Amino acid sequence: MPLDRPLILASSSPRRQYLMKEAGFNFTIEKPDADESFPPDLPVDQVAKYLAEKKAEYFRLTMKNEVVVTADTVVILQNKILNKPADRLEAIDMLSSLSGHTHNVMTGVCILSKEREISFDDTTQVTFVSLTQEEIKFYVDQFKPYDKAGAYGAQDWIGMVAIEKIVGSYFNVMGLPIHKVYQHLIRW
């Protein structure tokens, strides 16, 4: 879907790039040099949008005619954020805690131009079946999910064998509520 101005996807995520491309957008990729920390007292349901807006700030002063899309995805289990795992042990611990439980995946999005800014988020409920430690270790060792919130990708092997139910957008779990992004961009 062509826009009448340049579109920048501010993400190095191959999944976000895939979704934007498949939705018909032409864009360039620029990764923001943004700190992904957030205030410890920020409610967990506001973290994803806060981080997406923080990433957009990186572009604000240098913008010309382009539209920038930033996003951040968090996994929330029992009111606790599960970020990207730092290492194998943390990935195994995260997946062990998700095993047999329902959690929320929330993606915050910010669309920014010189004239306007829109921020929104989307939440999807994901239920995992119970996994064995062998299954969890196999997934971590084979797929190395260190760049994924909650230590998993719904499109990976674990999504096929462990996700019992999804309530909401599957694409949001992949990292971008593309249905909402599309609607906002075509009205831009």
C-alpha cells in the first residue's frame, strides 16, 4: 500500500518487516538508538506503548516528510513483564513459567510524522499447554529465542506445539497488530 510520503519502519525485527511487507507497504528500515528501559512503577499494561513512544522520540528532531512506525512487544504473566531473555537459563525459566498458563502479549505502536502522532496498543491472550523441560530446552537450544519477548515466537516450533488457544490477533503475538497499523496508515 503506497503512501504519498516515505515510510520508515523503525525496527530490526524480521517479523515486523515481514508483516509490513505482506500488508503491501513500501518502507525503509532504521533502527532507533533508544534505551528500552521503563520506570519501575509504570503499570505493566502501559509499558509497550511507552516504549514505542520512546523509540519514536529518536526520530522527532530529524524528521522531514516521512512517517515513522515504531513498536514494542511485551509478554505479561501474572502482572509481571517477561522481556527478551538475557541467556539460555533465563529463556528456560520464562518458558517454564508460561507452560500450562495463560498470558497476555501486548504490542504498543507509535506512528509519527512532523504533523501528528498516534499511539495505540493491542493485547492478545495466549494459552500454553504444559511443556516438559526437554521440550523447553529443545526449543531454546534449536531456536535461540533471545530476541523475543517472553522467549518465544508464535510462528516457531513452540507456537505449533504449545499454543493451545489465542484470543485476539495472532499477528500481534508475532510483534505487530498489523490490522490496526494498516487502518491508521491508509488514513494518514
